[in-house]
Amino acid sequence: MIRLVPMTSAEFDRYRAGAVESYAAAHIKAGDCEPQDALALAEADYASLLPHGLASPGQHLFSIRTDASAEPIGMIWFEAREKRGRKSAFVYDFVIERPWRRKGYGEATLRALEGLVASMDVARISLNVMGWNHGAKALYDKAGFAVTGIGMTKAIDH
């Protein structure tokens, strides 16, 4: 059984410490920015989205807990939004720690997220997935997410 538990300050500090570097690395791998700029750009994104840490308005950060572990097995962060009278949620980050992957916890977490956002009158969950992250894409496909757009890039060698 999965439980989404609001992150503690200590959990947030641990998450934030590694998340910016991981986000920067993902964008380097995707070719979205120059390696020397990636960390500063990632730090700016986090500062913009989470200016008050856990108390940032509209932002919801949860540790993923299960009876099978004393420690969280992952985390999920989403923003609750309203646009043109429709409430939605946008998932910024979702991680199941390596030892717990491919055991159904990802799917269970997404189901728990659906229940949570439904209780907030949210009718839609959106997210982005890096094109190279085939495991995540397969999970989202299996959970019923549909592709709504595809960004494509071609690097030109000089």
C-alpha cells in the first residue's frame, strides 16, 4: 500500500540537494542547454518554482511511503493550477528509488496521486517526460497518460 505523505523539512532539504543536479544532468542529456549553463539554469528553475520551499503557494511535495520500508521509497511534486476555469495538476518531479522500481510502486503512486488531486477538484494531470526516458514513458502509458505534444530537436554539427 502506498501513502503520499507531505514532505518534512529534512526530507525536502535532502531532496533539493540532489534534485537540482539531477535536473541539470537530464537537460544536458536531452541537449536542452550547454553543460556549463545547466546547473545555473536548473537552480533558477527551482528558485522560481519553489521560492519558499515547502511553503511555496500551489506546490505540493510528498514522500512516497509503504509498509515495506521505514524510509520513503520516493517522492512526487506537483503544482495545482487553474486556467480558464479548469483545475489541473502538473507533475514536476516523480522518483521511485532504484531498489523499489519495477515492483508496481510507480503505478500505485500514480493511482494515489489521482485520488489526491480528485479530492482537490482537479480534473487533469499533466507532466513532461524526457524522450530518452523510456522506462518513465512506459509507466505513464500504462497508467493511462496520453501524448499531447512532442517536442523534437536536431543538432546540427559544424
